[in-house]
Amino acid sequence: MTSALNWFKSSYSGSNEPDCVEVALADTTVHVRDSKNRDGEHLAFTDASWTAFLHTVTTTVHRRVLDAG
């Protein structure tokens, strides 16, 4: 299944950096894997779970930046 997915890294990641996560979008799921282990296991999230995860991460990071300022 993972070979049929179109994996990509963040544009903020260097193209040759091995320490990244890669993401692939499917019809109803978002897949995440370690770029150092492309043939290994990966995580699959529903669209709703992925959206909730991103919301939590971005609001938590934003809150920490404000608190540190």
C-alpha cells in the first residue's frame, strides 16, 4: 500500500535531510512515516484525526511561544 502513496516532506525540510517525517494523502486517510525508514511501518490517520492533531500542535506551539515572549 505504501508504494502507491505519493509521499512528501515539508518545504521547510532540507531535501537531503534524513531526520524528517513524510506525509502521503489518500482519499480518506493521511499517512505518516519516518524518512529514515521508508520501507518500515507508518501511521494512518482519518482526515478528522489529522485535522485535530494539527490544530492541537499549532495552538500548543503558538501558546508556548506567547508564554515564552
